Amino acid sequence: MDMARATTHPLASIPVPRLRDVAELLKPITWFPPIWAFLCGVVSSGIPVASRWPFLIAGVLLVGPLVCGTSQAVNDWFDRHVDAINEPGRPIPSGRIGGHWGLWIAMFGTVLALGVATVTGVWVLVATAVGLVFAWAYSAPPFRLKISGIWGPGAVALTYEGLTWFTGASVMAGALPPGRVLAILALYSAGAFGIMTLNDFKAVAGDRAMGIRSLPATLGVGPAARIACVVMAVPQVVVVGLLATWGHALVAGLVAALLLGQLALMPRLLRDPLRQTPWYNATGTSLYVLGMLASAFGLGRVLGL
């Protein structure tokens, strides 16, 4: 092959993406919720952090840049045609990450996450594998779970809250977490379905235009907001009951107080869900995640922290 033909090879015109563009693709701001849930899992294990530092660091890398970051790359790759209309400045539609680099980054992140999980522990590997399956199924055809108002928020709630909490507890214990931990993480994961439904309010018009059947788009913002509030509140009531039953009245009282705070804020949300959802996310959702951490401390004390 002569030099002229070599320089016209299709790959020759596609530069390697810049690091800052890859970072934008992986959306570090989205890593905070799963890292928070992971830390709740660490606390709930009741095991001193000092004894598991290498595994703790590996776990943070897994739930943040590796699994969550990979899910963002997967989503941007399969939404690149939609983003070309709605967000043309994103790394892929803008051409800053050209060719198939977006897909290759997602595939590389998947393999790297599985490799790190493999050396971290068998239950961490299980959680990571399940999380990655949902990451691809959420965005990629033929599943495209994101177009469903049930499967989409359910998948995100499970992976962002439940699986990451599970990973934190598994990283510390090196084994399957106890039943009490599994019960609490399952309840908070179920409640997070409501949080994810509220997140859909910001794109109601676009969802309707693109055929995405989010609950606000199909039921209307009023009914969807009421469903979100109920789904968030009911699991927390059960958490309070379980903590009290296990002999942690103080922690149960704290979680109950945080729940009452959320209930006091919900009427304002329900009066105008489209305008008040950002406000509620900054207030009521913050109380929700603080309740997660309080519950984790209660579990940690039960289990020996």
C-alpha cells in the first residue's frame, strides 16, 4: 500500500478522542448517587473500613467511573441521533468523539469493570455483571428499557441504589450481605423508582414527541407525581418499622423524622410538578438519601460496627 492510500484510510481521519471529551462522555456528575449508595453499603456492613481499604477503593471505582460511566457512554452512543437534534454539542454528535469511538469506549469500560470486579470478590462480580446488563439493556436495542415508564425507572433505581449498596456491603464483607442489609437496600431501591419518575418530568414534551412512554408522558404530570410520592414514602415506612423491630428506636425515629419532612414538602411539589421538581429534588430527595445513610448506620450498629 502506498503512502497516499494509507493516509486516506477511513480510520486515518478519525482522531483519538481527547481526555476531556471522554470525561464529558462519562458524565462524572452522575457518579455521585451510586457512590453515595455504595458508601451506605459500606457503613451497613458493620466492618471497620481500615481493614478493607484496597477493596473500598476498587468498589468506588467500580460504581462510579466504571459501571456508571460506562452506562453513560452506552446511553450517549445509542442516543446519538436524538442528541444530534436535542443536544448537538454533546461529544458524539458534535464529532469530538468521532467514528465508533463512543461504542469502543463503552465496550472497553464494560470489560474493564468486569476485570476489576473479578479480583474484588464473587458477589461484587455478580452485582457488576447485573449492573452492566441493565446499562446496555436500558439504552440499546432491542430492549431499550428507557422507553418504558416502568422498566426504565425501575432499572435505574435498581442499579443506582440497590446494586451499588449491595456492592458496598459485599466489598466490605467479602461475602453475600446479611438478610437485614438486603431487606433495607431492597426497600430504598424500590423507593428510588419514585425519584427516577420525578427525573422524567424535565423531558415530558420531548418524551411524547420521541415515543418514550415515561409515566409523566403517558399518565400526565399530576398522576405521575402522586405515584412517585407514594412509591417513595411507603418503603420508608417499612424501613422505620424494621429498624424499630430490630431494637434501634433512635435511628428509626430519625428516619421517621426525615420521612415526615418529605411528606411536608410533597404538597408544594404536587401543586405544580413541572416547576417544583427541581426544588423537591434539592430538598425532599436530599432527605430521602440522608435517611438511607441513617439506616445504614443503624444496620452497622446491629451488625457490629
